[in-house]
Amino acid sequence: GWSCVDVAAEIIKSIRKQYKHADDDDLRKKVSDNLRVCFIKHAHGKAYSNSGTVGMHAKHFIVDDVCTYIGSQNLYVCDLAEWGVIIDDEAQTKKIMEDYWYPMWEVSYL
């Protein structure tokens, strides 16, 4: 598996490919100021009462609080069937954030 630092480094590498002349310090500051990468956690811990564990494999992207992607697509190319959904609707994205995202985020990153 990848660490959160590994994921952030891959994102920075991808941005560098598109913007070859971007200042490295400026790029790192923009990513640090605008991107949060963490492992998603559950408010009830990571185990059920029967000792089974809770896991989350989905990837989540919320862009400017107006559109959302939730799916299994990894940040690297692989020969897997990947599925996801894009919600390009500000009202629905805000509902997802309130009902789904913020509760997870509060116990994961903050």
C-alpha cells in the first residue's frame, strides 16, 4: 500500500509533468495549502463487535465543493476494472459533504 506521503508525491510528479517550469517551492506550497491526503477512518473505530475490521478502499475527490468523484480508480495505471461516479452538481456535492464526507473527515484528518 501507499502512504499519504507517497500519494502526495505522485500528485506533485503529475503536476510537474504538465507544468515543467513551475517553481518547486511554490508548487509544494500550493499542494500543501490546497490538498489533504489521509486514511479515512470510522467514528466507531476500526473493528465491529464480532472483531471483524472496517476497511475503506474508495477514493474520494471533492473539487471546489462543487463536484465529487467516488470510486476505485487508483492514481497509477493498472489492469484492473475500476469503477466510479462523478457528481457534477453543487447541491448534491454539498449534501454528500454534509451527510457522508464531513463525519468521516472529522475522525480521520482533524
